[in-house]
Amino acid sequence: MKRTQVWAGLAIVLAASLAGCGGAADPQWTYAPAPTGGVAVGQPTAAPASQAPAASQAPAGDVLGTLEVTAFDLGFKPNALTVDKAGSYEVKLVNTGTIGHDITFPDGSKIAAAAGATASAVVAVPAAGLTFICSVPGHADAGMKGMISVKGTAAGGDSHGGPAPVTDVAADENAPAYVPRDPKAPALLPGDTHDIDLVVEEKLMTVAAGFSQAVWTFNGSIPGPVIRVKLGDLIRIHLKNPITNKLPHSVDFHSSMVAWNDEMTSINPGEEKLYEYRALYAGVWMYHCGTAPALHHIANGMYGMMIVEPKGGLEKVDQEFAIVQSEWYLGPQGEPASLTKAAAANPAPDFVLFNGVANQYKDNPIQIATGKRVRVFILDAGPSIDSSFHIVGTIFDRVIKEGIELKVGNAGGFGSQAVDLSPAQGAMVEFTMAEDGLYPIVTHAFNFVGRGALGLFKAGDGDPKN
């Protein structure tokens, strides 16, 4: 209730200030504010005539169908639509976000809707298709981009196109849909000795909507399986490289103390080796392929997380999740990641991923309970970009990063807003959500949020007003 009163008072102060500064004349907006309801294509805005973009005329001919796009903060769903043929279509914008959004086409015409509103207009879709963005400053760069394609063609060719802000690889509308990864952390393995098969699989995988790559994996997934053991356990990794693969591979467990030129040597297709060690130190550890060039093998998917619980184990919490941040440097469709891009001295990944697929937890929010304790194991697998792991709307009251602990109820009352991790560093955070709602998961290096490093925790029903 107090927040509502504060914002209401602030709104009155702002309104009074604008009225005092503007006098009787209409303000000359750089970016015309959206009205309360929706604005359809062709309606005037408050911008001066010299600044307003030319509005499209309603196209002639029969309306061939309706295309519905939902805007949320900050994205479109779906962001890629396909129609059977060129012609006139009704485009309906449903804004479920908390701020105004619009669909703006390359000629400047737009459909705008305030928070909670719906707007629509009839749009002419040419044979070459159309791209669109949200024109609110910063929203397109944060990922609010989309396209309408006509079967047999691909939209593009202007500065609005493509789901990734910067990429030299065109999206393929026929790429298989990605397979979401369950972020739930696994249970502790029973016993004191663990025989674990790690099977190398070279396969095609969709790493972001419209982008399929020839990946290299442990046990068929990116990241590889999360392995959870306790301090002092004996680990026996059976690394297998099937004869059907094309390349030699290896594995390097950062939780081990073994000779590099023994357990970590590469094996060829058709070979198997044993990697044995005892887990002598607790933490959130990386494992990865170390075959030369190790940069390429990591960049193409060969990494995973191992959790070694400390003496006495970890206290029980209500929910646990495991999240690995990594990068993708796109190669051509159906080919491996680009080593040339990954090796650049100033790395600029096409996507930054949580658990192997760009934006998967934005599309499929992670359900949690309000007011319950949540633990997240975090690993920055890199290979080159730091992570500033942050969850909007909460504070970490417990953090264990590389063995250093911020304790719950510490004498100074300290909390943590973000966990900084360099490539190969891991951490564990705990928190609770104070109310039902949506809580974005990001790296606070915001230049990468629009490239796929964005997810959502959904607490309760996701609506803080219920």
C-alpha cells in the first residue's frame, strides 16, 4: 500500500511540473508518449508533423487472417510469424507488460498499446515479408524484435531484422524448435563411490530460435549433466567417444587434482578411458573438454557443472536450481560454432545462454513458491565473458562464491545484489521472493541480456496484484 501512495504522489508532482514548464502549449516530444489505449497504424501522435513518420494507409483487399503478438517486458511472443501468402492481415498487439509497447514496421507505421491494453490494425505483408520492433527507446536492443515471413521466403534486409542484435548468420524458420532444459538441480548421488558414464555425442541442436548448430556434447545435452556428490567421495568417470563421432575429445574436472597428461588426455572415436579421483574440496565446479583447441570444444557445447557438497552437507531448502551461463559464436546453420569468432581478442558472442539455449526461461518461466527459500547453483562456463548474475526484485541473503561465504543473519546485516563470476567460476545463492510476481534472471552486463541472457522466475501465479 505504501508503494502505491509514493508512486501516486510522484505522478502528481511530475504532472504539476510538466504543466508548470509547458504552459498552455503542447509539449514537443522527442518520443511521443503512448495514449492510454491502443494506437493503430495511421493514427496521429503528439509528435510535431516534421518528426512524425509517414503512416501506412490501410491496405486494400480482403483480410486474409489475424496475426496475434503478445508484448511483455521485454519481448514479443511469438517473435517469428509465417503466413501462407502475401496480402492484408490484421495484426493484433496484446500488451501483457507493465509498460507501453508497440509494433513498429520499417516504414515507421506502428500499432501501440499501453500496459494491459490491446490494439490492432490491418497491415499489408509483402512477398518479401516484414520485420518489426518495439520503438520505445532501448526496447529493440533489449530483444523486442520480430518478423513476419511469407512461406518460401525470409523477412529481412533492414536494420530491424533478426532475433539477435548482431549476427552474420540468418535465422532459419525451418530450424527445429529448441528443447527446453529443466533447471531443477539433481539430488545428491547415493553412496561414497560413483561410476559415471560421460558419453560424447556430436549432434545437431537448436541453440536459439531459428539457429541450429552441429554441437559437441557430454551425454547429448548442453550443458552436460549436473553431477552432485559430497566431500570425500570417490569419482570414477568413464569417458566414452563412440566410433560414430568424427573428433577426439577429453574431459577436465576442475574438482579434481590429477595430472593433465594422464586423466585429461584425449581419446579418439571408438575409445574409452577412466578418469578417477577423490573430491577433496567443496564447491560449484566446472568440467569441460580440454582437447585442442579447448576454446572451440567449450564454445561448441562441451562443458558442465559438478556440485561437491561441504562437510555436513547443505541445509534443506524448498527448491533448488542449477544455471550455467555460456556463450555461442554462431557458425553457419548446421555447422559447429565459429572458432574465429570465439578467438577474437574482444569477444562478441551472438548469444549468451542460460543452460544452453538463448531465452528459454523467458519463454518458459521457472515456477517457484512465494516466500519459500530457493537455492541456485551458478556456473560461468564462458569461454570468455564474465557473468554478473542478478535476479531483479530480490536480494541474495546467502552467497558462497569460490569458498567464500556471505552468511544468513550476519552481524552487519549485509546482502548481495549480484554475483560476479569469471569464466570457470561457480557460486551458490539463496533467496526468497517477497510477493507473487515475475522476477527476471539476467547477467547485469546488460549488453548481453538482449542476446539471450534473460529468464524469469514466476513466483506464485505471477501477478503481484492478486
